[in-house]
Amino acid sequence: MTVFHEVRELAAFQAPWGREVRLQEATLDGGMIILRVRIREGNRFTDLELTAEKAAEIGDAIGAWGRRQGGQGRPG
């Protein structure tokens, strides 16, 4: 089981269909720092833990997709 020494909130977003997405910086007991993407759907949580390199790679892909869409589908 992963033990976190410290967790710091970075951002929170409301997502479609009543979901909430939180970005957290988590420091493991051994000192490694990861990005946790926590998705809340009602009482259920899904956590995705990423290294800095993988977070940057995924962030680039998400940003590129958003730019191609031109902001379409964004709630008013």
C-alpha cells in the first residue's frame, strides 16, 4: 500500500455529469513526488498517480486536443 507523507491541493474542476476532478501533489514516504488526478463520481473515487514526465506528456496531449476543438462543448 502506498503511504503519502504530504498531499497538497493544486486545482479542482467541475466536470460534466456531476464529476469533480482534483489535481494534488503527493509526496511519498521515500520522497518521490507524484501528481494525483482524483476523479469523484458521487461517493466513488478514482485516483491516477503520475510521474512528472507522464503528467507533462498527458497534459500536452489534452491541451492539443482542446486547441483542436476550439473550446467546443464547453458549458455556457
